[in-house]
Amino acid sequence: MQTGLGKQGNAIGKLPWTGAFGDLVGYEFQELDGDRWAVSLDLSDHHLNQYGIAHGGVPLTLLDVAGGGAVYRLGLAVSRIATISMSTNFIGGAGSGRLVATGCVDGHGQTIAHTSMQLYQGDLNGSLLATAQGSYRLFLKRE
């Protein structure tokens, strides 16, 4: 079994493989400019609810991965990162096509990091669909 910090198959630069769930959902990391990156997903029928829009769990997943990925990109000496809280504000429904989420770290201590995330339709110039704030537990590596 692969751990999230070990496999490099679905990773770019310093981003982790996020496990079999990420493979199942089908999101991918994409580099932007400099040290920025995004998490993207091309919606398929299996991501949609009975109304033809993305099930709410899909945007939540992308926002969570964007926040956790932003923390991971800091390069802290952690063995794993776990979401302890995420507050999301939905602005619009995600239709067909591509979703893109970005995240940034607002601040961190030794064991907790706080992030802000955004979700867009299409690309980073598309409609803003949701915003979120997350808190992540940092499990330090034992030397």
C-alpha cells in the first residue's frame, strides 16, 4: 500500500500523491506560475447529481485537496497532514466541464496550518463557484 507522501505517480514537484480516492475522483495537479499550482477535474457523468450539476462532495474534495496541497508545498518536516476543519461558501453550481481549485496558506504554527481556497469553473478566469477556509493538523516527522 502506498502512503500519501511516498508515491510520485500523480504528483508535480513537491505535491503528494493523495491516495486511491484521488485516483478514483480523477483530479490532477497542475503547475501555474512560480510556486503556484492548482487542482483540476474534468467533470464526468459520475460526478453529477440528479440535477446535472456536480455533487457537493466534488467541490468540497477539490477545495480540501487545494488547501492540504498548499500546506504540503511549504516543505515542512511533516509525515502527514489531516483536515481538522473546513468552512465552505457555495456561490454557484458546477456544471459540465472543468473545475479548478487553488489554495494558499494564511498562517501556520508547529501543529496547525490555516488556509484559504477558491473554486472556479473552467479556469482561473472563470466563474467563482465557492470559497473555503481550512485548518490542517500537521503531524511532525519523528527523527
